[in-house]
Amino acid sequence: MHIVYPAVVSALLFSIGVYGVLARRNTILVLMSVELMLNAVNLNLVAFDVWLRDRLHGGQVLTLFVIVIAAAELGVGLAIVLAVYRNRKTVDLDHLRDLAEPLPTSTSPSPAALPSATSDPPPGSSQASPAGASRRSPADGAPGSPTDQDPPSGGASSSGNGEGGAGYAVGDSVAGEHDPGRDEPARRGGAR
């Protein structure tokens, strides 16, 4: 086989790839065009390796390296394209000129984000809870939580308002919350 045939095919593939990179606006099509260009180079490497009758087959070995690098490049390129699509909702290269994220149109907080007058008081305020106790929920993990203040009495403790047994026990959960890590030592055969 003469070297002209694979060289012409390789030149055509490379030309189509260059046209795709320069003319296309879709990121996926640009990545496909880059792959066409790499395959044209691979075809040239193998053709000249066979034509020169290289005993070490350097062109074929280099082709394997180019294939591996092209696969890695495609994986990273598609990951970047997916991340850009999630953030910008487009993969059109004309719309991706700015490096920064587009600013939102409204900078005022939404009404749902504002605290309402009927919500619980902020932590650390001096307002008393409906039961008369001024403590935070155990989920806060703050210094005012019952798990930090309650004595290890083995049962329900007093909340400090004269109602015996109205507070939290050390292992109780609040409002149906369950902490699976709290029960873990008991399942393993006791605390270590």
C-alpha cells in the first residue's frame, strides 16, 4: 500500500476536525471535532510506522498513548460540560463568554426567608417557652440544651418550673427525631 492514501484520508479527517472546532458553537460537537483531529493523527502515526518498517513500532505505541489521553480528555471534557450545563443551563459557546456566574436579578431576600412574628424566639433570647422553661432544643447542641444541663438521674428530670418529669431525659429525642449514632454502642454490646 502506498503512503499517499492514508495521508490523504488523515488530512481530510484533520480538516473536518478543524472546521468543526472553528465553526461549531455546541460544546459537545467541538469535543467530537477534537476527537476527529486526534484520530487523524493516529492514522498518520500508524501509516508512517508501517511505511517506514520500524522494528520498535514507535508509531503504534505512540498511537496507544494518544488513544488513552484522548479518552481521559473526553471524560474530563464531558464532566466540565455537564457542570457548566447544570449552572448555566446551556452548552452554547457563544453564551459561555464570561467566567463569572451571572448575577441574580433580585438581591432582596424572599418573604419565606424573613423571620415571622409567630416563629420561635431566636436562641439565647430571654423569652420563656410555653412550658415556662427557657432552653433550646437538644438538636441545637448549644450550651443551653437539656443534655448539657440535666443531671444523670436515670429518668425524666425536672424542667425547673415546678412540673416534675416535664423535661427531657438524657437519651430522649425531640419531636420524633432519631439519632442512630446514639443507639450504636447498645447494639454492639455496650459502650467501649
